[in-house]
Amino acid sequence: MALDHRLPVTELHVVAAELDPSQRKLNALQEYLSERGMTAVDLLSRAFQQYVGDSAASLTVDNPQTTDDGNLRPWKKAKQELLSKHV
């Protein structure tokens, strides 16, 4: 189909669709994965490593919103500041 060449399905499209439960059964997703010999788990794991990397590994299991010294993580602090500003 000519549309496939003009608007190709990229890995990022497939990752986004896999994260949306209503889109997981699309034929284009299954074709993309089978052409590459991958499973959805393989794809999502690879995307996680690529876009998130080791920064997620630094989160603690006990309290992922605080650092070891008890201070809020920078993203959590920024979120709270925005909430207090706009609420």
C-alpha cells in the first residue's frame, strides 16, 4: 500500500500503541513485531532502556519520591511547586 511508504509505522508509534490497551490488537503492531522477530515485551523493554535508562534504577523501593537523605526528588519538588502555584 502506498500509504505505508508515505506514513511508515515507526518503533515509537508501536511503543505508544502498545502502552494503550485499546490499540494492542492492531494488525500493524503485530506485523511490525513479527517482521522484526520481537515480542511486545522485548520492544517495551528496549524502549524503556532507551528513553528512561538507568535513571529509574536509582529510585528506591521504600519511598521512590525521596532521596536517601530524606529530601524530595527534584521532579517531585517541582511537581509540588507547580501544584501549589496553580491550585
